[in-house]
Amino acid sequence: MRVVCLQLNSQDDVDSNLETVACLLEEAAGQNVKLAVLPEMFAFMVVAQAQNDSLDGELIMADLSRERLDSIRQQLPALQHRRADLFLPDHQSCLSPQ
């Protein structure tokens, strides 16, 4: 099974982040990748502390479109079948598809 670990520099524009991930997943699917691992919180950046302070402690998170995330999920067969496929055993390395 071909596996890829994707890395990206998330920005504060959620739509742009999701578009970047969608493009990377399409490219991976074209290379017969069956499992892609994304960084946690890949879709949005954490609000800077100065911005947090100005919000009177209110936590604001990006509203991620369920349809958009589902369309990304559907590109990866492993995500359609078993959630356990997302996790690697301890001490196992991720290798480049090459």
C-alpha cells in the first residue's frame, strides 16, 4: 500500500487551506496513494494571542464545511473503511512514495 505524509503551511484562510489539501490529495491519488496522513489542525491556524485577548476570551474556530471535508475523505479509500487505518503503530516510520 502506498502511503504519503502531507505537510503544509496552514494560513488563516480556511478555504485556501482546504483547496491546497484537495490539490495535494488529487496529486497523491494520481500516484496510486491509498492513505494520506495530514497534519493535525491542517485546515486553519490558531488565533494569535493578541487576537485572543481582543476577543474577551471567546474561542473562535473556523467553520469547516462537512461537504468539503467529506469530498476530501472520499478520495482516500482507507478513510472510507476503517478509522484504524489512520494510525501507524508506535515507532513506525512514514516513507516517501518514491
